[in-house]
Amino acid sequence: MKSPESIMKMLRQRHGLEEGDTSKDEFLQSLSPIDKLREVLGWEAGCARRAETLISWAQGCGFKISS
């Protein structure tokens, strides 16, 4: 699934790029949905461990999350 620009901006920044730098977009688009979610949550939450906690909570609430 191709991610919208709003998600791509966060993924780019998470990988040390400016939000408009598309040089790694092919790689970023190739990430699995769960990996994209981890990266975005990690960016927004400030750390990867927090992202895992949020994903765990979502699963505990009944969301079906797979790679």
C-alpha cells in the first residue's frame, strides 16, 4: 500500500531526512504496514519502545495488526 504524503513526511524525518526529501521514498514505501506504523509512532511518541507499547495497547483493544 502506498502511504499518503502525511505519513511519508514522518517516515522521512524519522530517517534523518527533511520532510520534502524524497531520496529514500522507494525504501520507505517498501516497509511493511506494521514497520511503517512502528516508525510513525516512534517519531510521534519520541522513542521506539513507546511505539511498541502503543501497538500492544491497540492489539489489546482488539485491533488486528500484522506485518
